[in-house]
Amino acid sequence: MSGESAAKLAACHRAINIFLGIEKMPMLNQSGICRDLEAFRNNVTI
């Protein structure tokens, strides 16, 4: 994984934690959510 991708993923994890008000989530679950959000964002113009 490139540094840029890792940084984006980490930022996504922080955003999810803030949004859900959760300090710690299993990394696997976060990564799955991030992939889903990324796919959604790529398919939908906000």
C-alpha cells in the first residue's frame, strides 16, 4: 500500500470514529467500511 493510500485510509478511519463516536473499531471492519464508502463516492457525485 502506498503512503498516500495508507494516509487516506487512516483519515477515513478517523472520520468513521468521529462520525460514530467510537474510539476503537476493529481495523478489518473499518477497512471494509472505507472500501464501501470509497466505492460509493466513486459512483455518486455529491
